[in-house]
Amino acid sequence: MKKGFKEFFSYLMIMVGALMAAFSVACILLPNDAIDYGTAGVAIIISKMTGFPLSPCVFLVFLPFMLGGVLLLGWRFSLKALAGSLVYTIGLDVFEEIPFELNTEHFLAVAFGGAILGLGLSLILRHGGCIDGSEIFANIVIKKLSDKTGKNFSMSWILIGFNACVYMAAFILINRNAALLSLLVYFVATAVIDHFTDHFEAIKQVTIITKEPDKLVEAIKQKLNKTCTIMDSYGAIAGENKTLICYVNYFELQKMREIIAENKGTFSTVSTIDEILR
């Protein structure tokens, strides 16, 4: 029951976050000449250029990235991504029909909208979901690089590069003001997301203390294709232990939590790593 409630609660929070994001985009950002970032930003540009309805456009642009997520991040992540994206697209469709107006300057409205967008996306990310394909794209690139080089990489520069392309397209295809206001949305939203997710785009170090490391090491290798550093350690009460150190990205962290939950008698911590020197 406890596990089932946690799963239900995570889906509920993803849906709440998706509705917050949809409200921000439909009722605040778009009326003030700003756009979302990531694949949602791509969909908004396509919608503005072609006249195609926004909500199905957002879903269709996100769909191929979500299918890539099925192969990379597993079916649990994909179900949460699908639930979040469906609520997000339906929310866009509904909120576009609701009259809402902020009687303030564009700059303040966009900053406020970016903060609401960031809060919504933070809820989604903290509960293992995703409604933007740029994060999945970054994961795919990082996995390919890691498999080829054996090194860990941060998502930061991939996400920055992806969104730079989105804003350049907005600058050229829409207008200069839309691109600059949208850039403000990106800075505000990512600042909020970083605060509530502890820099989700950075590498995470997971430290696990256990008396039975073999099952954990095997599960991490099988499910995450990751290796661990194993060290001898000693607890004042527990006595001799093994300490495992493993590096993962934010989305892999959700799988790591599941692996740890399946192996009782462990003590684990997660910390953010800004850089790995070799």
C-alpha cells in the first residue's frame, strides 16, 4: 500500500506540475509575446509559423523524444512522461480558452510566468517525469558519449546548445522581442528548477553503505550499465561495511532509488558534482 500510494502521489504531482506549466505558457507567456523553451518552444514556433493548433503540435514534437526515452530510461519513466505530456497538452488547449490578463509590464509578466513554469517543471522532475524532449535528447547524447568513452558528462552544455538553437530560431522566424523575452523565461525557470532539484543537469554522486554490496553492484551494472568504486568502511555500531560510490545523471537517479529500495539494510546519500577531473 505504501509503495502504491507513493506511485499514485508521484503521478498526481506530475499532473499538477504539467497544469502549472500549461497555465504559465497559455495564459502568461504567449499573451506577452514570449515562448517556452526546449521542444515546447520548437512546437510553439511551428504553430506560429504554420497556424497549426498548439496543443497537438506540442505533443507531436515531444512524441519521438518520448519514444527514445522508452529505450533509454525504461517504461516507468515513459509512462510518467506520457501522463505529464498528455495533461500538459490538454491543459494548453483548455487554458487557451480561458480569459486571463495580467495588467502589468511584459517584463514582470514574463518573469512571473517563468517562475510558475519553473515550479511546475520542478514538480515533474522531482517525481521522475518529464514533459520536454530536450532533457531526453541530452540523456541520449550523454549515454552514447559515456558508452564510447567510459566518462561521465553533465547535461548542461547540451541543454544550453539546444535552447540556444530554439532562441535563434525565434529571433529569426518570429521577432527580436519574442526571443529576448523568451530568454528571460529560460533564466527564471531554470533558476527555480535548479533551486528545487539541486542542479538537475549536473552529475550526481551516490554513496551507498552496505554489508552486502554484491547484489547492489550487479543490479547497478545490469539496470544502469554503470560501475562502482568499492571501499572498506567501518561503523561505530554496525561494524565492518562496504562503501559504494557511483556517478549517475538526474534521470538515472530515479532508477538508482529503485535499486536501493530493493536492497534493505543500506544507508545512502546523494550529492551534486560540478566537475570530475581525470
